Amino acid sequence: MYPFLRLAKEIVKFRGAPPLGAQDVHVSHHRIWPWDLDFMSELNNGRTLSIFDLGRIPFAMRSGLFRVLRKRRWGLTIAGSIVRYRRRLTNLQRIEMQSKMLGWDDRFIYIEQSMWTRDGTCANHGIFRAALVGEGRMVPTGDILREMGITDTSPALPDWVAALFAADDDRPWPPDRI
């Protein structure tokens, strides 16, 4: 089940936090609970994505994105993700999550997130391609940024990020049945 109570806690916790600029980092702290584990007693890969939500949503609140979503009645959707899992996270372990906007193009906003253990080791790292939708269509990124008051041009995406999503764009859709 989706961690709605944990998300509500994060929303309440950060509702009065200072606003973030386009390149600022949102830092949050989380615990791995028994219901987050798989049969190998480590953080389930699907739950990892849900826990990334617990950092990404307050980040969107602090950056002003959620204000725009409510005002315009737009929705936020993840249009692609690439996650690297490198260290086991186990029961009751505490982590620090960092969330940052990497940049944007005409269609998507790219968000970087990472989970760090107490000893400073990166356990998981993800890049998320987010889109806003309204009235059954994608909203151009320029419209979103204007509403947020961002007039800067996007920082250049790291080459490896651009290459990963360029490769994903070349993947046939829909896929062949297997």
C-alpha cells in the first residue's frame, strides 16, 4: 500500500519550510520500516520509488510547483525514471534523501534524487523525468516555469542524463508483445 501517512507527515513537516530556488536541494530524513522490506529483508525496489515520492513531493511544494498545480488544476506525472541501486537498506535504517531539479526541456522537468546512509554512502540514486498534464494533454514546460516565476534558461543536463533519456526516447512504443 502507498505510504499515505508518511507522505502526510512530510507535507505537514515542510509546509512552512523556506522556499527553494530552481537549483536548491531539498533534504529529508526517513526510516526504513518492516513493511518496506522484501523477502530478502532489504528495501523493496518498488517501495524505493514510493519513498523517493516522499522527498519529491515536498520538494515540489517548496519550489512553488504545487502552488501552480493547484491554481491551474494540473497534475504531475512521472514520465520516466532511471534508478541505480547500490547499497542494501535494511529494517529500521535511517536515510537522508536529497532532491534537486537538474534542468528542463520543452516537455519535461528532470529531478535528481539520492538516498544516503548515516556513514555517508549513497545507497540509491534516481533521475526522474516529470511532466505536467492538464485537460488531457501535456503542459509545455515554458508555461509551468512562467507560472513558477522562473525566467532562467535550464542548466545543461549532464551528458549521461541526456544520453539515457535520448536512448529511452528511441525505444519503440508500444513494445512488441512477448
